[in-house]
Amino acid sequence: MPAYEVVASTFHQKDVVNQSNIIIARIDIDQHRHFVKRFNLIGFPTIKYFQAYPSESEIPIAEKGTTYKGDASATSIIQYVNERA
């Protein structure tokens, strides 16, 4: 199972602490090409972290997210997410 699937399934479990504050999403850039430019996506897969906003309307249009540059293992990505949750 690819690391991103392990990460997603980990945070979709009901017993994960802070699970309600975490959204793991996968985007098909062939169908949503505008995300490539908006979020400065260079290589794939790209993992982005976005801080939480009270509502979608409050997200700054210039928000690009922080690109994760750590190890590509599920364990490292889960640790990264947990440190920010």
C-alpha cells in the first residue's frame, strides 16, 4: 500500500487523537489543473500542509501551503502531521 494511503487510513480511524482537525485529501491534477499553479506543485506526489481556517471564505487567496520535504515513509508523514495537529 502506498504511503499516502497508509497516512489517509490512519487519520480516518475513529480513535486517532485530533482526527477531527485533520483532513487528508488526494487531488487528481488531470481534472484540476488550476491547483498546479495555485499551490506551486512541481513534482508528484507533492504533500502540502495547510493551517486550519474557521471557514473556507477566510482562506487567503495567496495561501500556498507548506511543502513537506521529509522522508516519504508513512511513519514520517504521520509524525509530521501529528506535530502540527
